[in-house]
Amino acid sequence: MNAFSKKINTTISIHTLLWIFFIAITAIQSYSRFSTIPNEFYFLNFIFIAVFYFNYIFLVPKFLLNKKIIIYVAISLALIIFIIIFLEPLLKTSLQPTFPRGNFNDNLPRPREGSINLRPPILLLLFFALSTCVKLVSEWYKSEKERTLVASQKINSELSFLKAQLNPHFLFNTLNSIYSLANKKSDDTTVAIVTLSELMRYMIYEANEEFISLEKEIEYIKNYISLQLLRLRDSSGVKINVHGSLKYKIEPLLLISFIENAFKYGTDYKGKTEIRVVITIHDDELHLEVYNISSLQNLANKNSGIGLENIKNRLNLLYPNAHTLEITKGKKSFEISLKINLKKNK
């Protein structure tokens, strides 16, 4: 059974149970008051159900939901008036139960001859209005669910696109580092290639998950930094510190762009590199601080914002109103401060 059939069966079951409940309650009330259930009782309930679903299935979808309000009101009023006129003989006193002499109901006031029982017309109007409300609410819920689904699909599509942008950007920067080592005929070239293969394995086989262990993500960051250190003449200015519990989940590849950019532009024109990365986890919140010095030439580079724009878009999609990002551009420095709420790793 597919999801659609299951939903239809559930709706039918709920409607059936509600009608059984209503008829049972009204039948018990009628019997307790009058010690009998007149045949007209069943006929009237059939009319109520028929009117309810005629309005629910036909009138509301065809006219009201298509914004043909005047036609809907006209047809509804005509239908209700016709049914009341049609039922008028049943609404006379003959429909109301008689009270045998000696019965405890003798103390109740008897209806006058020829009087109209107003309860059925009122119930008819109530059921008609109820069917309109139920249909409108169900259509609203259905449209909201579809809107949410479309929005979710759009977000997933955009995230996939942004990840696809991120991977080539990362690969391009890393291959540049390995190329630099190879030019120098450094013995670290082999180590760099092995480290790169580990990083790519993580990106291909683990980063496709919706959430990843924060511990694995930070290990990935540390591997990336160790790869970048191989190409630096002086790595003494590069520092990374991690504080707090890592028993949380995070979206994969969420933080790497900030660190990528720090290494890409963190060396000034004199060849000096100074980068500080501090990750602090406290009270379900991750605080990332990245600082790097940078030459005026690097700060003016038009391509320097590719990774940052990518991560800004991802943060807006994944953490709407649940993150803060501050970017400070100094004359010869660049600072990032990011705070996001984390999910505990189960």
C-alpha cells in the first residue's frame, strides 16, 4: 500500500468513526428522553451526511476554492432552502415523539399541534458550515505541506549545488599546495598526496551524510591544516586550539571554507604566515574564531570571497536565525567569528 492509499484509508476511517460517534450519541439522547427512536431519525441523519459530503466533495472544491464565491453562496442557499421545504412535513409535530399517559415525561411541555421542530434545520446549517470549514482547513493543511516540501527540496538542491562548488574550490587550493612541494622536490610531497587522499575519502564517503560527528569534522580540519603546513617555509605562526566536548553533530564541510581562505590569503608579501584557529564548544554552542594576517594585495583579490559566499549561503539555509557570523577586515588582517547551535551526537 502506497502512502496516498494509506492516507485515503485513514481519512475514510476517521470520517466513519466520527459519524458513528455522532449518530450513537444522538440516538442515545433520543432514546433516554423519549424511550423511542423514530424512523425519521435515520432519514434525517442520512440527509445530514449527504449534504455534508455534497458540499465537501463538490461545492467547495468546484466553486469556493476556485473563488466563485457568489455562485457558491447562491447554490448553497438554494440547496438549504429546498431541503428545508422538502423536509417540512417531517418537521411538523408528527416527527416529535408522543408521550404516553403515565409516563414520567408527562411533566414535560408538549409541542403545539402543527409546530415546527427547529432542531433539524439548525443541525443542517451547522453540518453545512462544518463541511465547509473542514474542507478549507484540509486544503490549507495540504497546501502548507506541499509548500514545506517544495521549500525543503529547494534547500536540498541548493545545498547540493553549494557542496559541488566547495569541493572543486578545495581541490584547486590543495593541488596548488602539492604542486608547490613538487616544484621544490620536497620529500613531503608523498605525505601530502596521502593526506589529500584521506581528505578526499572523507569528502566522498562521509561528507554526504546530513550530519557528521563533530569529532570527525575537526579531525578533517586538522588533517587539512597539516597538509597546508607542508608548503610553508615557516609554520610557527600557525596555531589551532580546540576546547570543549566534541560529542555533537554538525553539517559536514561547514567550517572548512573559513580555514581554507585563511591559508590561501594568510601569507603577507614578505612570506610571513600567521593564522590562528580557535574552536570552542560550550552549552551546545560552537564558537569558531579564525584570524590571519594578509597583504593589501590579497585583501583586494576579487576571487577571495568565493568560499566565504558559499559558506554564508549554507549557513543561511541550514541555520536560519540560529547563527551569527561576524567578518572583520583590517588593514593587514582578516578575522572571522562564527557561532552556531549544535545537535548532540546520539
